[in-house]
Amino acid sequence: MPGRIAVSEQAAAVWQTATITQVRRETPHAATFRLAVPGWAGHLPGQHLMLRLTAEDGYVAQRHYSIASAPDDSGHIELTLDHVEGGEVSGWFHTVAEPGDTVEVRGPLSGFFAWPGDRPALLVGAGSGVVPLMSMVRHHRARGLDVPLRLLVSARGPEELIYAREYGAETTPVFTRRAPEGVPVGRMAAAHVAPLLAEQPPGGWEAYVCGSNGFAEHASRLLVAAGQPVHRIRIERFG
């Protein structure tokens, strides 16, 4: 299948040491952390990993994070993290971590939300829910895939739109609280979803929805109302 990456389940079960090599600010509250993982077995766009931090006193914190980067053979992966108030792991990344620091990672995990690049993909996300979807967009571009792909992404305002500099013609942003002049403000609605469903490429869309529980339910209802089959909606939610 086009763009498919083989991933060993055995390798995904092993904890590996990852070194932070770069920190890149995306928004006032989100940053991308580039990690060197020499033993990384590869991943599919949409997959996530388990990350583990161990304090000097032995206290351990683990979190699941979606992979933001496209699959490649560089031995690097990228994670984009929101700075969650009171968050142990995100707080460490945003206030302490710097290039040269190490963490432990295990993965990739979950094939349900993965997009191997072999079918038309309709991506719908909000806030940091765009992270696994951006892995799909980057994969689509890096491989020069001609299979249709569209991204509908919601953010509170332009300053909180993660990856804003990277979006192209495949992306439609929706702003819920603040928008550039001339752009309407409001929650994602049928008017945003219906035109994309009307395009219906051969074989139809496989829809990928990622965001908070509330957003995932809302977006899924919009898709179904616009004609997307329920069994072709994949959801990843957080919160």
C-alpha cells in the first residue's frame, strides 16, 4: 500500500532513551520537541507513544503523546505538547527541558487511528488534537501522495493555531473566539463540514477526528449529519 511503514510490535514494547535535540515554539502555550531515538522502529502517521520521566527520588510519571512528525529514517521523532496547567510532564517539558536532556519512550502504539496513505483522508481536529493529523499531512507531502487529503482544524484564535505556518490549500481553519478581519468567528458547524463531504473522492473519505471529548462528539455528529458513514469515522480523544 502507498506510504505504508512496517513497524515491529516487539520493538514497540521496549523502552528506549530519547534525547531532546531541538525545541521549537508553535504558540504561546505549545511547543514542538524534536527527539533523537537511535533505536526507533518507525511509525505510521496518527500513532502515539508512551513517554516516561523518572525523578531523582525515583518518582515516575508516564503520559501518552501523539507523534507529530512524518515517518522517516532519520532516527528522530517530534512531539508537540500543550503546557497544561499543573501538568507534571508537560510542565517539565515547558519549564525545565532543553536540548541534551533525555527521556524514555516506548512505541509506536495503536494502529486504529493510523493512516498509511492508502485512502482519501478527511481530518478534523481542534487545539492540540491536530498533532496526529499533522503527521498525516506531513506524510502526504513528504511522499508526494496523490490520494485526496483535507484538514479542518479549529482553534480559539490565530495565535493559538498550532502549525499555522505550515498549512496549505488542504487546510481550512475555524476560529471560535478571535479571527483575522473578515473571517467569521464561531464553533465548527455544518457549513464547514458539508462542502468537504460534497467532494466525495472515489471510494469515499476515511474520517479522522481528534480533540477533547466534547469536540470529538460534536465533530462526529456533524460528519454523520453530512453523510459520512459512522463506520468510517475514527476518533481519538483526550480529557
